[in-house]
Amino acid sequence: MRNYFFHIILSFTFISSAYAHELSGTVTADDGRPIDGVGVYNKTTGGYTYTNVSGYFELDDISIGDLIFFYSLGYKTHELTIKESLLDGNLDIVLEEAAVSLDQVVLVSKVNAMSNFVNVDVKANPVKSSQEILRKIPGLIIGQHAGGGKAEQIFLRGFDIDHGTDIAIDVDGLPVNMVSHAHGQGYADMHFIIPETIDNIDFGKGAYYADKGNFNTAGYVGLKTKKSINDNLLSVEAGMFNTLRTVGMLKLTESEFSNAYVASEMVLTDGAFDSPQNFNRLNIMGRYNYNNRENQDLSLTLSHFQSKWDASGQVPQRAIDQGLIGRFGAIDDTEGGNTSRSNFLINHTRQLNEHSKVKSKAYISKYDFELFSNFTFFLEDPVNADQIRQKEDRTIIGAETAYEHSIHVGDHDSQLKYEAGIGFRYDDVNDVQLSRTKNRKELLERLAYGNVDETNSYSFINLTYKKNKWTINPGLRLDYFKFDYENLLTETYDSKSQDKLFLGPKLNVLFAASPAVQIFGKTGVGFHSNDTRVVIANDADEILPAAYSFDVGGLFKPTNKIVINAALWNLFLEQEFVYVGDAGIVEPSGKTRRYGVDFGVRYQLTDWLYANGDVNYTYARSTEEPAGADYIPLAPDLTSSGGLSFRDIGNLSGGVNYRYIKNRPANEDNSIVAEGYFVTDMNLNYAWNNWTFGVIVENLFDTKWNETQFATESRLFNEAIPVEEIHFTPGTPFYLRGKVSVRF
């Protein structure tokens, strides 16, 4: 495989071409601060590069008459026509700040270029909660079903991802997914993120990225938070269901080369349920950033999150039909839980020279989790009921270093860049348990109880070769896993271990047909790891089931105001995970295949009006079951989301957003159906000097909808035999909140 990639690169290297020049320089803001990550794009040839930590750039294949764009969200695009006096010279470019607009994003031959355009969505209509950031990803749907404290259920590309099994999520390089988690493999709780600190979002669908490892099957999400803040912020939000939210962001220090700020968030709410949720969450985050404006950038981040809540759980439709409870009632309102996470993260970039840099990160997290649930009511225990307790205490330690180097090829008419990295992650998980309990206090029986030690060491290499209109990006990733489990239920010492290697090749090919058209083909092999307890119990069978995927599609930007994306894709998964209602966990199932279509449009109608919309279709089936019994439970086949946002209409700004999911099968033969929904949210803000007054409305039209749904067999206290049907968490009704904030 590696020889094949080498011959491809070598053949392009020796293609003859006319002599070309190099353009270099520095990009700064109007206050003299260098800007990292500014795009420098040659519209004539399609070549592009980005500024480094000192604002420095080098762009190859430059000729007289070429049109060069310097662009970054939040800055007015700077255009430059190359004259003879500029060739092989050093430029000083100053970018002027401007309101975010679609014309500030240039279509370049980047593997995940769609992220750049979706960030316009993020900036145009900022999120109001940490989990809402996921809804910005085209085709991704989320749902909450445990009092607001548990991680959201995620749907993407025909996957019921549960809480993160098939999507890799990180924040500033800190992994969010939890391996071998008490509640489910890949559990990804994002509630430790304060939404006002989010700067941008990076995402990619499919398994095409060598620097992304475990859980990168349906895709990945990388959130970036702000290195600094322009103003101090105090905000208070209050509304229906006894809701109160406060946010504070304050500068601690600010100098020429460094800055620091602290951000905090508190959320209190009872929710719309008959039994109050008594939900409370506290977040605090501190960030220090140092940039010497030459060759170093250092960020230190310290954060803590804790949350506690009660929940009404999923309710059976028959209980409502019989009048036993109302739609927002509960069969067992003793559900709920508590969780906390503390993180320390170091990110460092060292620019070795104009063509080389080293990026490093290291992190440590302390995490605990306790959840009480009752999915089946009185099915297993008619006397004490079926409450279960899932609990763990975890420490995560990890680090990664990657070296990047760019090489001029030929007479500066093409470029080869490679990135090589190594890293590790170690999870020490103690007292992982699944127990039967009564009223949260009385322990009835331990079903599983033990300690998990899981180590993942990895290395990867990415090559990117750009020649004329072509970009070729092969990659390779090697992962090693060591699984250890100590069973604490046995009277004698019982500790077992397994290990496994996984090799994942990737290949992305992009063709810039014109400055307005990019066509791509992507293929790669990814994986999700199995829970350590599953690995040990199955004697290492299917430790790291693979996902084989490919995409073909394009991005089209016919004008500066419109961008269209479309893709056809296919994914084969060696092992599916399915929900098990009586245990409240997911278990390995068989092989599955999915294929589908993604389509989206973003349109800057005017300087003050922006629209976006996405439609995603998927056909998902098990390959090991007969026709008619091969449906994948809860896998959505049609989803859509979009919105309309405006700004600077006098002092007004705001937006309207919708999300839609079609009816979908809730079990393997589609005899039980999970109902779809169409929900609309709205926000409106009025700015006066440095004050902002706003309203936020969730479910504007008070739609009756089910947020999460499962086909579960359960028995009520008055039933002689169990019944299998839809159990659901009702979606939030009309929900109004007011907001006041001040910047200073």
C-alpha cells in the first residue's frame, strides 16, 4: 500500500512545467497582531496555503496577473493582483475586521472544506447550548432522554449512534468519547463546554482522516474554543419551567504576547415534566494563551463541570392511552443521576522554520458518573421494580505529537506536505458497575462489577500532494489496543487481558475543475473499539470491527453568495451496536451496509440575511438477516435541517431554525415505528450600546413530538403479561426564555 502511494507521488513530482515564482509574507490584523490560519488562495491556479502562528505564509506557483485572495471568517477578504514587483518578494497584508459573511470563505481543495462553510452557520446564528453545536453539522440529529444530564443520543448517516459509538468527538484536541463506559461504548458528554466559548467547528463524514482514530466511522467532530476574548461578558437567561442560566466571561490578563480569561456557566431548570427535574449544572473554564508572534503558540486550559438531575425516563404509549399518566408524566420518577469532569489540557505549536512545525498536546481528565434508570418498570422484579444503577470512576491520560513539513517540488509549481504523528491514550476506570437497585439507595444485586484498564497507542502519516488542479491525500494509521479487566464479582482474583492491532489506510483525491467547482472522491477504513467487558467475554472476537467507506461528490460556489454541496456515499460496518432495553445498554450485533445522499445549500441573500438548508437520505440494512427482518432499529432514512438568520436590521438580529426526521423503524421488522417530527426554534435580539436583550423560543409552534423513542418490552404494575411497544421521552413543548447580557 505504501509503495503504491509513493509511486503516485513520484510520478507527479517529475512532471515538467514552466518556471513559476513564490509569494511570501505576513498577515496581521489592524492592531498589528499576526493572524494564524488565514487562507491564501490563488484563484488563477487553485493553489492555496495558510498562515502559521506568526502570520507567515508561502504560496507556490505564482505568475504575473494571478489573483490572490487573503480570507478568514470575521475579516474582509483582501484581493491582490500579482505584478512583477511583487514576485519573490515579502508582503505585509493587513486584514480589516468585518461581520461574518459567506463571501469570506473561498472554495479550496481541502479534504474537509465543508467545515469552512458550516462555520458561517455557527457565526451567523450562535448556539444557545453546548449540545446544540452538533446540530450545525449537516445531517446530524440529537435527542435528550434523561432529564438533561445525560449525553445526547446522536443520529448521523443512518446510524443510531447512541451516545457516540460511531462518531469521534474532541474539544481542542481533548477526546470527549469514553471507551468502555458504564452506560455505553463511546459515551460522549459535551455538557462541560460553555457555548459562548465556542469559536468554530471542524467536522468530516466517513473514515477518511488518518489523524482520527477510534469511533471515526460515521464521522468526526472537532470543536475549537476561543484562545482569547475581545470583551468581558455577563449574561442572565430566565424563562419557563423555572429555568435560570447565567454566564460570565472575564479577562484576567492581556499583554502583547499573552492573555488569559475565565468563563463560567450555571444552569437550573425543572423542565416541562410533571415531576420536576431539579436539574443543576455548573461549568468553569480558564484559558491562558501565549504567542510570541514568531514561532510559538501555547495554550493551557483548565476546566471543571458537575451536574445533577432527576428524570421521568421513557414512558410507554399505553400508559398515556389508559389515562394512568399524562404525556409529561412518569411511571418511575426516581430516575436521574450525577456526573462531573475535570480537565487539564496543554496545546503547543512550534514553528521550526518556514516549512516545518511541531504540534503537541497533553491532557489529563478526572471523571465520575452515576445513572439510575428504569426502562422495563416491573418486567424483571414485580415487587421492587427494575431500576438499574450504572456507575464508574475514571482517569484519562493522553498525549500526541505531530510533525508537519512542506516541500517545494519542481520550480515552485507544486507542493508536497507530510504530517507524521504518534500518541497514546490511557483510561483507568474503577468500580465500573451495572447493578439492580431500589429507590437509588438500596443495592439489590450487582450484575457486573470490575475495573477496566484500556490503552490505545497509535501513529499516523498524512501526505498531501498538490499539482495544478489536483490534490492527492493518501494516509495511513496504525492503532494498538490493550484491554485489561478485573472482575470484582468473583471470590478469587480474576483478571484477563487482550490486545489488538488495526491498520487503516485512507485516500482522498480532489479536483478543482474551476475556482467555483471542486470534485472529490474519498475512501478509507476506520473502526470503533468494543467495550473491554465485551472483548474479554468473547475471547477477543471482533475487538476492533472495521468500517469501509467511500464518498464521491462536489462543492459548488457559482457566486460569492452561494455554495452547494452534494455527495453519494457508502459504508459497510463489520459490527453494529443495538440497544438492549432491559439492561439499558448497547450490545454488538451483525454486519450492516448503508448508502445515501447528502445535499445542502448556503445562501448569503444580502449582507444582513443568511439562509442554509440540508437534506440527507440513507438506506440502512443488516446484511445477515432476511429481507423484511433486516431493518436497523432507529436508523433514520430521511433528515433535514436549516434556518434563516438576520443581523443589523436597525438594532435587531435573530433567526429561525428547523429540524426534521422522518418516521423510522424501531425494531428489525419495522412492525413498531418511531414517529418523526418537524420542530422549529426562534431567537430575537435587540442591541443597545453594549447591552443585548433577547428572547429564545424552543418549539415555536408547540409541536407535539417525541424526542427519543425505543421499542421496549415492559410491564406496568397492573399488568399480568409484558407488552412491547414504543417508549418515548416527550419533546420540549413551547419553551420561552428571556436573556439580558452586557459586554464591557
